[in-house]
Amino acid sequence: MPTDPEIRLALAATVQRLANWAGAAVPPSPATVVTIARKLEIAAHAEVERAVRRVREDGQGWPAIASLLGLDALPCHGGHPARLAFGYCTGLARRPETGRPRFLWDCCACGQTVAGHGPTSTPASSEQGHADGCQRLAANITEWQHAREGRR
Ligand SMILES: [Zn+2]
């Protein structure tokens, strides 16, 4: 896995290359760097969203995704990393939407597209779209009930 300084170096090189392709001055102006870096940020978020969708489809929950995103190690948000992960994934730059935030993924157990509304309530209400009798939804409900009983 690359280190943070290696990632920053790769990003700086990518910004420089894109500025060169666009015919910007060398070195690019701060305004050009802001514009290009923001476009890269949006593209990176979209890639994260696609990858998280695959992780959800593979059966991982929001606590595991929080760990993958490094959100479980933030000292100021120690209590709800799963909610942070969901918020990160649903808060990506896109058109404004009305209604509850949602994250779409395809359930490999029932084959339906599920609109996930985050880890804040029961799977029955936070995962809408499973087919009737979906085994994965039933397993998620059982797991949620066991976790809830464990906290009492
Ligand atoms: Zn399902």
C-alpha cells in the first residue's frame, strides 16, 4: 500500500500532467491547480462509491466500510464510524436530492437493487428493495437483533 507522501506525490504529478494537457502555464497557477484537483477529487469519490457498492454487494456492512475508509480511527468520531461511512458515501458531490439519503447496491441473494438508508435503524427499514423472503435481509435482521441484545 502506498504511503501518504507517495499518494501526495502521485497526485501532484497527475495535476501537473493534466495542466500540461490543458495547455496551462508551467508551473500551473494556483487557480488551475484548484480546478484540476477538484475534478480529481470528484472522480476519486465516484471511484470510492463504485468500490463501496461492490463491497456492499459482497456482504460487508457499514462498520467494515468505515474501517476501509479509515473512519473508524478518527478520535473525534469514535462512536459512530458506520454512520460516518454512510454519510461519506451518500454525501458525495452530485445533484441535490430530496428525501432520505440513500446508497444503491445490488443484493446478490435476491437480485434486487437495494436502497440503503444507513446503519441508523433496523435492516428492515434501512434496506428497501429486497425481494420477499430475501435470505440476506433475514440474516441482516437477525444479526442486528443479536447486536442490539448484546448492547443491553
Ligand atoms: Zn436481497
